[in-house]
Amino acid sequence: MSTPISSSMPSSIIRLIGHLRAPLYRNGYALVLSSATTSGLGLGYWILATRNYTTEAVGLNSATLSAMMLLGAVSQLNLVSALNRFIPGAGRATSRIVVGAYLVSLVAILATSSIFILGVRAWTPALSFLASSPFFSLWFIFASLAWCLFALQDGVLTGLRQATWVPIKNTIFALAKIALLIGFAKLLPQYGVFASWTIPAVLALAPVNLLIFRRLIPQHAQATEDRANAIVPIQIVKYVAGDYLGSLFWTAAITLPPIIVTHQLGATANAYFYLPWAIAYSLYLVSRNMGMSLTAEAAADQTKLATYSYRTFVGTARLLVPMVAIIALGAPYILRLFGNNYAAEGVTLLRLLCLSALPDIVLSLYTSIARVQRRLSAIFLIPASLCALVLTLSYILLKKYGITGVGTAWLMSQTIVAGVLLFTQFRPRRSPRRGLQALT
């Protein structure tokens, strides 16, 4: 008689396989893998950018990308969160929800990007080249449209509980960026960075949407038909309105610093700032991605919210603490890959920003729980408080300490908000598990 394969496996391997089969972990790790892969490739991307483009060109293009991402985030109305929250129980209404989200975001991004171009000379003189010709203006507007939809697709895939497609999509995008970056170095020495970023985003839209609408949505509708919840449009509108206000503050906190640095200290200083910022932001995504998986799974079964929350907290900490330690210790060597000047200017900044990702675990977990419970006041107050602290402290410390001051502002702000949450929301019980049960 043959022995079953599972019986010949070590127990640790069996436990690992069972762990990865759980949708909470599988989808969460898939999103983290996507962030890790694209961040690693992104590191290589910026190394190549600093070697093939001037420091001024890197600073100017990174500020332009920040502006595009800011407008995209504003125009998405945080529908990524809404899709992640409502698709799991939408059943046959899933297609209508996705199409509606696309249309609303497209109208919004067309308006915001056009307004930005019209006033760019007054708001951000360093990016006035965008209004210097119809070509640059249309290029920026169309790129913003594509980026908006590209980002929404991640929310759709996660809401469908098919987040394993996200790392595939984003890895192909990252590889295409690198190839075009090298190809454009001589052809477009001034704007090749922006071109290499935006062209793959445009080309990715059609195949990913075919996958979503032709295959994944029909499978999801059939699988969830028996337990689908009635979708009331006014519920989605109220949720989006409250969540959107909170997302605006978070978006402002993460996208305004490069623009502020460029405005006050110039494009070269922003080049030294932006690369540590991009590395550290990838650490924030670990907590955000695990939180997205928590939201999708708990929305499908809210009776398990406390259990899922505790598992998400532990799983996120296990991933993030070693990553922060490695990057903080290796900061000089990582930044030296971009050049000695980047290492000389950015080591302390990178360490401060990395450490700020640890208290962000608490903020992200609390916000994810609030999304499942539709506690809109909590969803709004946390990012609003963080944004106010970050921008205020950055303004004060930037003038005195340069770009390092922004890192100090982030670490202080995250620690203050996380401390308040720990002592007010999670304190009622003696253990983290009981504290989460009290909160949920």
C-alpha cells in the first residue's frame, strides 16, 4: 500500500501549507509579496535611474510622479477600500459595483488633473513644464487616468479574494518599467523616468480588465450567490464619503513631502529625499496590505473579526520587525548603491522612516477593523490626526534639519498616534488578544 504524500512530510511543512491555504494569510501574503517584489525591483529601478539620468532629472521626474499619484489617490475617492469592503458579499452585483467605481474615478481624475495643469505654475512652479505645451499637458492627464484605473484593479482583485494575481500584475509592470527606463535614457534624458513609469500602466489595463470581467467576476458571482448581501447604494455612498475624507489625509501625508521638499530645497534635495522615502514607504505597505486582507475576509464573515484581527496583528509584526531591522542596519550600504552622495545625505532619514513603520502596525490594524464595522468617525480621525502632525512637524523640522527633519516628523507622529490608540482603545484588557476582542 502506498503511503500518502502528506504523511511523509515533516509536520512543519504540513502546518505551513495549512497556514498558506487560509484565505486571510494567502491573500495578505500575496499583497505583501507584491509590495516586496515591486519594492525590490523598484530599488533596482531607482539605482538605474540615478546611474543613467542626472540628479536634477531624477528629482524633477519623482516630483511629477508624486503629483500624479496624489491626483490619482484623490480621484479614486478611496474606492479601492470600498471595493475591498463590499465586493466579497456583492454576488451578481459585483460587475455593476466595479464598473460604477471605474466611471466615477475616471470623471474625477479628468477634472482634477485638468485643474492641476491649469494652475501648476502657481501651485508648483518646479513642475511648470507640464503646462509648457499641449503634449506635456495631455501626457500628464492621460497618464493620471491610466494610473487611477491601474490602482483600482488591485482593490478589485483583493475584494474578489483573488489577491494572488496582484503580485503577477505588479511584477510585470515593474519589469516593464525597468526595460523602458534603460531604453529611454538616451532617447528622453529629461523625461524618460516619467515615460517609463506611465507607458506600462497604460498597456496593463486591457489584459487585467479582461481577466477581471471575463473570468474572475463570473466565478465570484457564482461562488457567493447563496450568501450574497443586498447591496444598497446609499450604504456604499455613505461609506465612501466617510472613508474618502480619511484617505485624503493619508494621501496628503505620504505624497506632499516630496513636493514640499522640492519647493523649499530644490530638485536635487528631493532626489536625496525621495529614494529613502520610496524604500521606507514599502514597509508601510506591509501593514496596509495585511489590513486589506483582514477587511475582505472579515467582511465576508464578521463573526471572526476578533480572531482575524489578532492573527493579522501577529502576522504583520512577524513580517515587519525583521524587515525594519535589516533595512535600518543596512541603510548605508543600500543607499550607496545609488551613489555616495545619496548615502551621505539619506542614511539617517531612511532609518527614521523605517522605524516609523512599526507604530504604523497599530494604526493600520485599527483602521481595518473600523472599516469592517463601518465606524466612519474612526476611519476619518486617525489619518487626519497623523496628517496634521506629520505636515506640521515636517514644516518646522525641515527648515532646521533639512530632509532628516521629515523622517523625525514621521517617527514622532506615528508614535504619538499609536500610543494614544494603545492606551485608549486596546488598553481595556491585559492581553493583545483580549484588547482586540474588546475593540471588535
